[in-house]
Amino acid sequence: MLKIRLSRSGRKHVPFFHIVLTEHKQSAKHGYIKVLGFYNPITKELKFDEKDAAPYLANGAQYSDTLVKVLGRAKK
């Protein structure tokens, strides 16, 4: 099953997250299939095009719980 989730990067105390498509058993950091966007929690900047994720969601991919919370906060 495919998951769309966050992959942490950046340095210590300065987090930065890539939004990646990955197999649910693979590591999000090294085993991803495609990068769909990014999220910077310090500046609250989010770049995620739902049109890129739509074909994968139609074929059964799911968002991770954490990503659902981040996307929900961004839409407010």
C-alpha cells in the first residue's frame, strides 16, 4: 500500500519536511517513489499540489495521520 507522508530533513533544531510518496513498509527518507511537495514548520510554508497526488489517491494511496493534520491546519 502506498502512503503519502512527511520525510524529515534539515539540520538540528531547524526541521524541514518533504512530502513524499512511499511504500508503507519502506523508510520515508530513502525509499520514496516521488516528492510531491514540502513543508517548513518554522515559516509555516507549505507547497503541495493535490493534483499531483490525485492519481495515486485514486489507486488506493493514503495520507499519513500527521500529514492530514498539517494539511488541515494549512487550509484554515
